[in-house]
Amino acid sequence: MKLQLVNLLLFSDKRKNLLLLLSEGPRNIDEILDLLQVPRISMLPQIKKLKEEGLIVQKGDAYHLSIIGDILVKKARPLLDAASIFEDNDYFWSYRKLDSIPFHLLKRIGDLKGIQLLEPGFAHGFDLFPELINHLAGSSQVMLLFSYFHPQIPSFSLELTKKDVKVQLILSRDSFDRFSGDFHDTGEKILAKKNASIFVYTGTPLEIPALIAISENVLLLGFFNKKGRFEGQYLLSFEPRALVWGKELFEYYVEMSERVCSMDYPDSSSDIRKTPAGVQ
């Protein structure tokens, strides 16, 4: 009995990895064995099955995806990428509040494939996570969202603006109130900069991620656990697909926030204006 194509694609890591490799271009057998790090004796039977089912073809000494194979891999890749995300850090994802990710981006969670899970550790318990400072310091544009307050956020944001970094900062209402109350003057200095803008998300803090930090080169994400606590764990990626995904997530929350022109918000309605995503 012939194997169903879905089973053939999904139920063998060797076949799956070979098809994904061939989606990048033709390969000969030596390249396949070298790149997939598998012995010839275990790969040859998988190649034979894929050829019999018409998913790959051989031209000379090179193997290619067939038209059917190409269609199936393109359809299956989002599923495989999403599965890879959850498998790599299954415990982390199982206990996060993923309803802070809008559905249209949740469907593309596979764009975060290869993202790293980082923990600051006890040595940095009272510091803003060093990865955030190290990776964003040399950027030309930075987008930040904090739904919790950290006392280093004001000075860090101000230092970025002084370096002519274009800064967009979204704060939950609670974190903005802390910012405004304890660091009012710093906030006004940030707002006085033409390259900076501050937004207030008016919904419930737990409805949004704990942290989004994105520049042209790096993405950092933090999510609350299902009990509504932020455990100081961060996701880090430098991959172009992840950066696009993170920017779209940030812009989604810009659209749901109000831009402020004074740290005295919301005392004066003249200090509030709606601003489309990406507009300074």
C-alpha cells in the first residue's frame, strides 16, 4: 500500500529534513549527507521512497523537488516551523499567555523559528536585562513596549534619544504612571526630542506582552505566564523573518495606544492625540 503523502512528509525526520533542504535548491547525494549529517545507509531508502511517490526527481547526480513536492513543502513549512518553535522550548510556551499575540500573527508564529530563550539570572536581577542594552545601543531606530515598570527604562530611553536614535516607546497605563510620577523630568526631556515618541496603551496590562524591543537588527520578546507574572525570561532573534514579525506586533499595539505630548497625561485632553503606526 502506498504511503499517504502527508505521512511521507511529516512522519520521518530524515524525509522531512531532506525535502526542506531540497526546497533551497538541488543537491547531490554527498551534499545531502554532509548537510544533514546522516549516514548513506539510512538516507538512501528515504530517497527511494520520495522518488517512488513523486516528491523528488533525479537529474544526473542531483536531486530536485518535483512540482508536487514543491507545493507540499511550501504548504507544510508554516506548520513545521510552528511545531519547531514549540518543540524547542515546550515548557516555556506551555505556560505563557499567548492571547497577547493577535491571531493573524499567532498563525505566523513559525516566523520566530530559531529564536533563543534567555534568562538574565540572579546577577542581573536588579538591572534592565543586559541583552536589551547591548543589542540596542548601536541601533538607528528602536521600538520598545513595556507593560511592567523598571527604573532603568527612563534613563535608557533618554540615552538612546541623545544618540539620535529614533525611539518609539509604548507603556502600559500603570508603567506610565510610575514613569510620570518618579521620573517626570526625564520623560519631558524625552518628549522634547524630535526623534522620540511615547504612547500609552489604555487596555489591561496583561493583555499585552511584558516586553517588545526591536531594532533593525534584533528582536527581544517577553511574555507573562498564565498566572500573570513576568519571570524575566526573554526570547532573542536576529533572523529577518522574526524582525518583520516583531515589528508588526509592535505596530499592532501602537494602533491600540494613545500618543502623549506631556508627562501630565491624562490631565489635559490637549496632551493626547491618536497617531497611526510608525508616524512620529
